[in-house]
Amino acid sequence: MKKIIIINGPNINLIGTRESEIYGKIKIKKYLNKLKKKYYKKNLLIKIYYINCEGLIIKFLQNIKKQKENIIGVIINAGAYSHTSLAISDTIKYLITNNINIIEVHLSNIYQRENIRHLSLLSKNCTGIIVGLGIIVYEVAIISLIKKICIL
């Protein structure tokens, strides 16, 4: 079965309970579990991870290369690390050069927020970015990966 991996960085697990004026009121775990079930019925396995530590995100990304044959892509919402982590950016670049598609997502429009959030250090190394659509950025990213690989 083909796989998509979703990696959520610091505080993403709190979406639906924090700053609802920015991130909305839908609880992310509930929403992503619904997507997981929906696409499993279409023979696509979605693995979801919540990782609050930068080093663990890097380690996890590095290990993805070992399981590359079944993975059609990675969706990453690195949260605040998007704006600060050269190390995560370098790891994404490594995966992209090994033909692993990575979509960066942000629920909010980072360009309407504080200036420090206008720059994502990850974006230039990703296959694509999706921002500002709210929680549906995850499904848009899934559909994008499916269409790019043409599996469903």
C-alpha cells in the first residue's frame, strides 16, 4: 500500500484548542483521523506524527529515505520551526534530491502575520507549499501528492 506521511511540528497538536481566531476550532487530531480513514478506503495509508522537538523531526525525516519505495510524499507543518530551522530545511533538501516529494503546509496565511513568519526557511526546498486555507491545507496537500504521482 502506498503511504503519505504527515509530520506536525511544535504545538500543532493543539490546533482546535489554541488561538482559534487564527487556526480555527476544528481539532486537528480528529480532522486528520477522518482523512486517514477516507483515504485508507482508497488504498492509501496516511501516517500522522506530532513531533515537538526539532532534532526528532530531523531524525524522523532522515529515516524516511529508508522506506522510500512505498512513500508517495511527505506533508510537513513544521510550525514555528518553518521560520527558524536551517537544519530541517537542509534535511528536506536531502530528501527532495532523493526524489521524495514534500509539501509544506500552514493553516494561516503566514504573509498576513508577524514579519518573522513571512519567511519560511523550508519553502525553497519543498516540492510545493500550501498556506492560508485553514485546516483543509492537509487534504489539498494529499490531493496534490496523489495527482503528482497519479496513483488514484
